[in-house]
Amino acid sequence: MISAQQAVESLNRLATLKHFPTREAVIAEVGRLLNELCQTDGEARHLTSVALKHWSEWGGPGALRKLYQDVIVASRPQPAGCDLCDGSGFRPVTHVQDRLPDGSKHSTYIREVERQHAASKTHEVYLAMAFCACPLGHQQREAAHGAH
């Protein structure tokens, strides 16, 4: 989240671009977008500077989001994975799906399952992938939930 002062400064600088919105309500939406995207005032300053360096006219919110991903997010240090996920942020889990008497199914994720379930007539067992509990796994989970 950025400060109100930084939002005003960034919006004033972006207003120098050709075709930047002039209606107050639209400018306020661009400010909200900056606030959603940027985690710090420094990120907002950097994003604004890069936009002014590369653009001669306003490309809209989509272009600002893309620039943010390409410049700010790409430059952030990535969290490390762990031994469970081999550095991917995902780990294999065994998924057990119970077949209930009424024909419905109940799913449970567990790390290890006894081999007896593989031959069971009341369970389906298969390998699935889950987000790891390490920092990279948390980042992968947030990215996946943010994409929806």
C-alpha cells in the first residue's frame, strides 16, 4: 500500500503522458490501481519513472499492470523452496477419495496413505500436487488465487 502523497505524486507525473485521463473519477481509479499494485512508495516511484521512460502516451490500466509485472515483480527476490517441494513450491500428495454408501464422494488430502487403500473397493487413491508450506509454496498459492 502506498501513501496518499505518493499516489498524488505518481498520478501527477503520469498525467504528463498523452491521452492520460482527465476525469477525476478515472484518475482516482488509476490511483487505486497503483495502490493495489505497489507494495511501497519506492515501488510506485520506480513504476512511474519506468512508465515515463518507456511510454509517450498512456496505455491504460492493462499496460500499467503488465509494466508492473515485467519491471517490479520480476526484480523482486524470489522465496526459496524447500526439500519437500524440491524448490518448485508444489509437493506431491496422495489423494484419497471415499465413495460413500449414497454414491457421493468425500475427498481428503493426506501425505502418506497405507498401501491397503490402493486395493480398496471403497476408496480411489491417486497422486496429486499441493502447494507446499514453504515461502515459495505460499507465493504460488497467492498467485493462483489472484489469477481467478
